[in-house]
Amino acid sequence: MRAVVRILRSLTEAFPFWVLTCSALALARPTLFTWFSGPLITLGLGVIMLSMGMTLGFEDFRRVGRQRSGVLAGVFLQYTIMPILGWSIGYLLALPTPFAVGLVLVSCCPGGTASNVISYLAKADVALSVTMTAVSTLLAAIMTPTLTALLAGSRIEVSAAGLFMDTVQVVILPVAAGAVLKWRFPRAIEPVLPVAPLVAVVTITLIVASVIGAGREQILASGFRLLLAVFGLHFFGFLFGYLGGKALLGGETAARTVSIEVGMQNSGLGVVLARGNFANPLVAIPSAISTVAHSLIGSLAAAWWSRSPADGAADDADQPRTRS
């Protein structure tokens, strides 16, 4: 059984590889992935969020009381640094309106998929990472539609109510359902827990590859400027997240954790919200590219940080707790 768990964990931690490989395949042969579309994308994100809820459980939410300073600082930086960067980069690079709005939308999403695995590999604080993502995800029902409407409402009609309802349906309810399942039926779901992270990784990979395949022509036509915008968003998110975490929390471990949480967005949520609330399908493309960008940058950052120990990495960080 341990060997199976190790294999599952290895496959899960290879998340960046799967995303990069399938995204490249989607550009070369879109039909390999474009079948995963429409309701399947919304259902897929629900599966991911259910997996997150089952992995977390209510005990993780109780950490908020014990780690208030770290959690609040990280969530504050999440919902300030990234939205400001998303709006600024879109404006400075003069992105076409659909791409600029899509960049703002993904920048206003909560903490991203697989950030706790990256935190584990980077010798950061996995417990803090998990808790920050849980809190930013719960706040997303209010923060994501509000910030998107505020920053992008002048360029395109934004339905804050529609974004709110979609966020509740595909994020809040599945996470709550997963936490309830773990609380009420722990033995029943125990066999599922080792597999759930890998299922989530496969699902987010399919979502990303599908959107990239469907938008292949537009991605190739937009070329360098769109890639620069999305990669720039996440690069500076990691950088300013680290600097902000260092300034507010002081320790190296906390700074790494905040950097990862700020720099990695829930791009799958961005895809679902874009497809459900904007008539132009191009709004979803920055979110799809975002998953590739933050996975690559996060993996490189983890490889760099893993060379040097952080200042007393938390005991809770012994094992990664993936909830893509």
C-alpha cells in the first residue's frame, strides 16, 4: 500500500509536467482535448473543489485562529498584489479587451492549485499554505466578483452577481461538501483520499488543455505579448508576495509560503467564470495560460529554495497535502 501511495504522490507532484505536456499537445493537436468542454469543465472544477474539501477537513480551518497573523497577511497580499498587477500589466501592454479582462479575472481569483505541493518542495510552511488557500477560497465568493467588476467594469460589462453565484456553486458548496464528508464519514472516504489529489491534477490538466486547444489560433496570433502578460503577472506575484511576506511576517519560511500562495491562482475557477459570464470565449484564455505559467514558475522557485533550508520549517510540512 505504501508503494502505491508513493507512486500516487509522485504522479501528483509532477503536476507542472502534466500541464506543460498536455498544453503543448493541445496546441499541436487541439482535438485531443477539446472534447472536454462545456458542462464538463464546470463539473471538473467542482470535482477539484470537492477533493480540496475532503483533503482539508474542518481541522485545517481551525488553524486560522492559531495562525491569524500569517493567514491574514497572506490573504491581504493575495487580494491586493495580484489584482493590481493584473490591471496594470494589461494596461501597460495594451492587451486587447478580452485578454485584458481575462487577465484581471484570473488575478482576482483565490489561491491556486497545487500550491501546497510547491510549498512542500520549497521547504515552506505547508500548514500555512493550506490554511491560506482555504480562507482565500471562501472569500472568493465576495472578493473575486467585486474586484473584477471594479477593475474591469470600465472595459466590458461585468456581472458581479453572476460571478458570485458561479463561485458559490462551483467552489464554496463543493469545498463545504467535501469537508462535511470527511467530518461525518472519515472511514468511508479514507480509501479515496490518496487518489483524490491525482484526480484533481488530471481534471485541472484537462480543463487547461481544453481551453488552450479551443483558443489555439488566438493564442498563436497574440503571440509574445499575451505570454509576457501572463508570465509577468505570476513572476511579479511571486516576487512581491515574497517581499510582502518578508516585510509583514519576517521569517523566511513564511515569506516563501506567502510568495507561493500569492503567485499561484485558481486558474480553473478563472476559466469557469470566464466561460459562464462573458460572451467572448477569449476571456478564458489568460486563465488557461496562467496554469502553465504559475506551475512553471512555482516549480523553478521550489527547486531554487529547496537548496537552502528555511528558518525552522513547520512540523506540519512533513507531508504535502495536495488539493489542486
